Amino acid sequence: MFSFLCVSRASCYTLNYTVGKGPQKGITVVQKNHYLVAGLAPIKTANPVKMAGDAQDYEVTITHTFVDGLINVLTSGLYNPTTTIVKK
């Protein structure tokens, strides 16, 4: 049962998309997104285009890390961080 819950929750917490040909240089930029009330009220969100800089080819992943999920649980969903990762 526990493994089913882990697997079922993991898929809906990650968004991936590729721009251009995908990562070419091997550079990774990471920023946090901050939300309140189960993600309904954004406080600060990362801008993947700005994170990519002048790169034309990159990959974006927006996910809940283990620490993000732990913080969400500890605050009972009042604070809900996510992580944006841009690979150039």
C-alpha cells in the first residue's frame, strides 16, 4: 500500500518540457517556487526563460523534491514549495 501511494503521487508532481534541441552544454540552474494554501497563491515563481539566459536549447523540469514535500506536510499545506530545474 505504501509503495502504491509513493508511485501514484510522484507522477503528478513533475512537469518536463524541452525547448529547441534540449540541453547541449551540461549547465544546470535551480530555483525554488514559493506558494501558499496548497499552491493556490503564488508568492515567488521562477522564470525558466530567464534561467536559461541566452541559451536556445534547454530542458525545464518543475518538481516537488523530497524536501519540498516534507515542508508541505509539516506546514499542513499552508506553504507549498516546488523546484524549477533548467538544464542548458
